[in-house]
Amino acid sequence: MNFLIRSKEFKSHLLKRENIYLVAIIIATFFIDRFSKIVVINNYTDGVHRVNDFINFDLIWNIGIGFGFFSTDSTIFYNLISIIIGLVIIALFLVLLTAYRYEKFIYSIIIGGALGNFYDRLVYNAVPDFIDLHYANFHWFTFNLADIFISIGIIIFVIRSYLVKT
């Protein structure tokens, strides 16, 4: 019985107009990321492509988590990390449903980016990263649009937590 009550509460939160808009933001973020990765995979697989003095497109396949951390050839470790990432995405979605209005947008772009990378982990067993920021011989970690969405969401969340006291 308790499960049915919670299920009805979940449906009522999910079907709120503002949450439907946020699901649209998640989907849009996911598809923007997917589109960029498809373009790069289909057009930039043969080495480094210079965009300007600070940006290159250089497709690499990341088997770790954000920015290549925890990269390993262990299938068990890769699958464990993938399961944890999937659970975190589900948890973030549940938090999004009951979060304050401004926080909902933050969670939406983080979830959209995370879903983009999670999709790649499931389909390709690696995440295609391709944006190479550099200055002279210093190169930042190679990343993709999903990483940008996640990072922007986290930065906004941290700044908001310092500026807004609840």
C-alpha cells in the first residue's frame, strides 16, 4: 500500500508542467551532445584537426570517467563504474522532481550531459571526447559537450550554494 501512495506522489511530481519542461531540457541537452559526437565520429577520426590557435578537434575514446580519470582495461571495474553512474543519474532525476525551481534547471543540464556520456558507455564501451583546449604546449584534458553541460551545471550549483542561503 505504501508503495502505491509513493507511486502516486511520483506521478504527480513527474506530471507537473515545470517538470515536463525540464525533461525537454534533458532531452535537448542529450541530443545536442549526441549530434556533436556523431558529427565528430563521422568526420574527424583521422588525427588532429586545428580549429584555431587554442582549440583542436582530436577524437579519443575515453574508457574512464570525467576527463579520463579511473581509466582501466578491467571490464569488471568499467561495468561497476557504469552501474554507479547509472544509479547517480537516477538519483539526480529523483532529486530534480522535488528540487526548488532554479535548482531544477541545474539538475536538468547535468542529467542531460550525464545521459549523453552514459549512452556512449553502453553503446561504444567508451566515451568519444574530442575538444582539445591548449595554449602552446599545455593541453587541457580532452572533453566533449556532455562534459561542458555537466561542468556548467556543477559550477552554477556551487556558485548558487555560496550566494543563496536557504
